Amino acid sequence: MSPPPDLDFTHEPLSVILPALRTALADAGEVTFTVPDPDVGVGLYAGEAAAHGLHRPWQTWTDLADLLGAHLLTPERMGEGRVRLRFRAWADAPEPDAGGYGAGGDWARVDKLEDPVFLFTLVEALRRVNPPESGRVLALGVNRGRELDALALALRGRTPEVVGVDVDTSALAAARAQHPSGTFLELDVTTLPRPELGQFDLVLALSLLQSPGIRQDVLLAALRRHHLTPAGGFVLGYPNARYRDGLLSYGARLRNFARPDLSLLAADVTEARRGLQKAGFKVFVTGKYEVLVTAIPAGARTPGGLEL
């Protein structure tokens, strides 16, 4: 069977392009099409007229590929002012966390610090909390501890004492190997508070608070009352994406929903923000694929020079 002919778009609106590409992907799993070269129209907004048709920046095509569940493959130049693009549908494979979060599973392939927005906003959040040189960090749901690498980036030579907790034995073993100076404990966060853990200058909980069995309000209250120093703060992460076939796909998903639905994400972030503000914290909400809620005491000065 010969491949389907290329589609060609010049002045068509996106409302025509989107269903045409979706149909072609459904039929063949891949679609090739030519469009005005986004480089030629740099500075124009999507849909503005350019010399070779309606301009759309590269961001439009990456967002459209994500929306349609496809990879954007390497473009080809097709003469003056035109490029050929290819979308290839994601492989029909389980998400990397489908088999759990153990060190031997597909989740071990994921490195969130390779997401530039997450890396930037996490470093910014850690610098807002600004634990002291001799401070202590409690990482909840630490898994393999990969995100702890951001501490060295953010804290400029300071080496706080790190205590990480998780329920997965294999992930904790990987965390110990990665961070031999830390303490890593097999512990269910729903059993907190634990007086033997002591108090911390920073509590870090990424992609944890929406896990089954966890009541966010109860856990945050226990941490605030028993495990946080008076000058300490929180960095809380809420997933707003899923991993598919090597990519991050934007938007929190509800079970049995085909498209992203941000209602639970918005509710949980709002609840955390309001609760922390009532408890005397200054709260910042940042991020994209993972929304970060950072809380520091209301009277604390926010340090400058937060950027990586």
C-alpha cells in the first residue's frame, strides 16, 4: 500500500487543519503535511498573514502534536518559505507508572529534572524556602531521590541533612545509592507524625498528596504542627501531566476521561494554598507540568536571586 499523499496547508484556519490531521493519524498512524515555515514569520502571532500563508510558530505544532497524541518528528525544508512536518502517533504502550514506582520498573526511566520548567521552578521554590546551612530536609514519597539533585543546584554549596521516606523498598535502595549521605526510611506518610523524625526546615512532597489514602489536610496539619521548624517551609508538587511514549503530555487526567480535566488539581492546590495562608504562611503557586505550591512564614523575607 502506498503512503497517503502529503497534506498541504497555506491559508486554512486551524479549525480545518486539526480535524484533517486527526483523521489522517487515525487512518495511518502517521501524517505528513506542509505548512508555512515558522522561522520566516518569527514575531507574528498564530494565524497572522505571512508571505507564504498563515503563520504559526513551532509552539503551535508541538501543542497540536500533544493534543492529537503524536510525536512531532524532525521537519524538512521544502523550498522558500515552506516546511514539511510529520506527526507519528504515540505507541500503544502503558504509562511508565502503570507497573508501580519500583526501581526496576519503567518509572525509573523518568527524570523530572530534564523538564526545563520543572527544573527552573523547583530550584526557584527551594531558594524561596532557603533552608540554612545546618538545616534539615524531609522528602516525602522520595522514590529514587532523583529530584534531590536539585538541592545542590539551589542551595549553592550548602549541604542540609536529608531524610527521605517512601513505601517502596527497591526505590529506597536506589535513593541510598544515589545519595549516600542521606537517611532513607521505609515509612507510610499516613502514619505521620513520628516524633523520632524531629523537625525540618524544608518539607518536600512532590507528586504525593493526591495519592490514594492520603488526606492532604490531615497530612499537612501533622507536618506543620510536629515536623516543621518555626522558620521552615513547604514545597508541594501536584502533577499536571502524564508520561506517554517518552513524552510529557500536558494536563491532569481523571480516570476514564479522554481529555485533561483540571478540576481536582485546582481544588487540591486551592485547598493547600488557603490552608497554609490561614496557618500563617506566604504562598506561591508556580509550574506547568507539575504545579508547585511553595509556602514560607508570612513574616519571612523572600530571598532574591531565585533563578537557576
